[in-house]
Amino acid sequence: MLYLRDAFPRERWTGALPETAAFWLQMHAGFRAQQVQMADAATRWRSGQLDPRGLHAALIPTLQAFLQHLDGHHRVESGHYFPQFRLIEPRIQTGLDLLDRDHDAIHAHLDALYHSAVAFHRGVAGQSSDAPDHAHRLADTLDRAAPSLTRHLDDEEDIVIPLLALKGASAA
Ligand SMILES: [Fe+2]
Ligand SMILES: [Fe+2]
């Protein structure tokens, strides 16, 4: 699955990328930045620097945007780009199958995050005594989701960026 990356390694992913490839990397950089921000909020909660209200303010707006954007991003990839890539580069079917399966697996994490976040939000809004329990559960759910998303962003870039750069003209 890595023959495309071998043909166009990361060292060459510089200024001259096609617009779609540059935009793709920019989107992924945004998701990584949001993940770092959310992990940081969870760390501050666990170390006692934030109370449940503080965690809510530091985490929930970012998480909300993250869930919406990532879900939309995956829909466009699986629904629009990947079918085009399958036609343009039939050799990469297995790689695209893997990325589509990743989307399903990540969707389950996003679902779990959404439900944990709603429970936490209700706990904080209702000033309920179980708000700290919900905060811990949400922080744990974030931890569980992080590795598969990080890995997916890297794996997808290894396939998509070379494909757009080498065959990009017809993939726009
Ligand atoms: Fe993806
Ligand atoms: Fe992506």
C-alpha cells in the first residue's frame, strides 16, 4: 500500500503540492491541533487545574467543532474522493478499503465521544454531583479515540497526497 509514498515521499511534500493535496493536509493539521487542544484540557482536568465548569469551557466548543468537521470530512472522502481514486488508481483498492474501514471504526469513537460529551454537559449544566464522573469518562473516551485517529490521518496522507500529486490533475 506504500508504493505511492515511496514514489513521492514526505520529504517532497513541500510548497508545490496541488491545491487539493495542500487543502487535505491543512484539514488534517486542523484535526491534529484540535486533538492536542482537547488532550491538553483533559490533562489539566486530571491534574486539578480545571474544575468541571473549566473543563467544559476548555473542551466542549472544540469537541463540538471537531465532531462536526471530522464527520463531514469522512463523508466527503468516502463518498466523493475515494470512489474517484479507485478509478484513477485501481492498484490502490486495498489501501482505500483500509481507509474506508478506518472511517467506520473512527465513527464509533465519534459516537462514543458525542454521548460522553452530552452526559458531561448535562451534568455541568444541572450542577449535578456526578459531573466529575462524567468528566473522567469523557477524558477516558478521548484517550481511547486518539490513537486510531492519529494513525488514520498519517496512513491516509501516505496514500492520498502522493496520489493527488502524481495523478492530481484528473482527481480534482
Ligand atoms: Fe479519512
Ligand atoms: Fe482525511
